[in-house]
Amino acid sequence: MQFSSIVVMARPGSAAHVASGLSALPGIEIFARDEPTGRFVVVQEAPDATAHENGFRNIQALPGVVGAWLVSHAIDDEGDRA
């Protein structure tokens, strides 16, 4: 399992629309938001590297998103050893 925290910046006036788009993406949870500035901190959980990369690209492609920056990334292989 792969986990990451991502900072997302929305265009002015687009924060509500971006929040709605983020909430619709699988494996994405909005951890913190500041709608007046258009900043979000999201946590992404993905089963593998491909899904992780696709999720990040989906965030970047949302209408109203100016940018998305990966802040931290961790891989937890413990669950795979059962």
C-alpha cells in the first residue's frame, strides 16, 4: 500500500468545485482545506505505484486546479507479508 500527502492549489473562486472533484476521486481524502486561499491538503492511499501515479495525475487534471505538489510518500509492505 502506498500513502502520500499532497498540497493542492485551486484557482480563485474554484475551491468548492475542486473540493467536490477531489472527494469524487478514489483513494483521496481531504485532510485540510482553506477555501478562501484555495489550498487543500489531501491524503492519497493507493494499492501500488501505478495507481498512486494515476491518482496524482487525476488530481492535477481536475478543472480549477492550478497545481498539486507531493509533500510526502510512504510505502507499507507489512500488509503484503501475511
